[in-house]
Amino acid sequence: MTLRNLLTIASLLMLAFVTLESALPLMAPAQAVEPEEVLDDPVLETEAREISKLLRCLVCQNQSIDDSNAGLARDLRRLVRERLVAGDTRKETLDYIVSRYGDYVLLKPPVKRQTLALWWAPVVFALLAVLGFVTIFTRGRAKNAAMGSDRAQPLTPEEQKQLKRLLKKKDNLK
């Protein structure tokens, strides 16, 4: 497989990924909040929705609890609303949920020692992928250069005579 083929495949995969990722929000339900969850106070409901958009559904993992239909997301939405009705602020509500579920429950976890893996893993994987492509490219190039140098040499006079004999032998067999 040539470098050109590998780059074409990589480009197509990246294009498919970007297309799918940009289409996912269009396919997801706009709101998973059920009517019985909605608070009577519009100010508290707006705050609850904003907080819900900051929290990760631990079942779906890349959806906010505001968008998820999972049972755990529903429970977390109710918990957020209960805390707000009890008088908690946004920070107090988020702190309470993080204390129970950890930083991973936040869609954008803070950068600190415990969450470095969450932040650096994509960078490390991207660098490993680039390193892999460079390795494949350089090995393939070195192999092609070695093979190409053998083929580029002209035939010696003895090899030319041998080739003519073989071609005559082939013509005689017909």
C-alpha cells in the first residue's frame, strides 16, 4: 500500500468522522426533559437547564443530562432541580454532584492533576498516529528506494545475451 493510498484512506476517514460528528446534534433529541420534571418557576427551570447542559450523562458519556433519555440522566436532572428548589446556587449544585460522582460528571472537567489523562489522552493518541504514519512512510520509502536502485541498473552484456536466448526459446515453443 502506497503512502498516497494511506493518505487517501486517512482523509476519507477524517471526513466521515467530521461529517458524522457534525450531524449527531441534529439526530439527537432536542430535549430529553420530561414534562413532569419541569419546574413551575421559569427562572429556576432556566437555571436547571443550564446546569444540566454542563453535566455528562454517565451512561451515554458524550451527552449532557439535558439531552439524554437514560434513567441516570433523568435522576440527575431531578437532583439538580431538587437542589435549586432547596435554595442552592449553581456552584453549590455542581459541587454537590461532583462530590458524589467525581469530575468526570462534568462535560468540561477542570484541568488538574487528577484529570490530566482526560485532557492529554487525545493529544497523545494523535501524536502516536502521526508517528505511526511517519514510520510507515519512511520504511516504505526506504524499501522502494532500495528496490528501485536494483531495477534502475542496466543489464550487463551477459544478461542481455541470456535474455535474448530465453526470448528465442519462448518464440520457438509457440
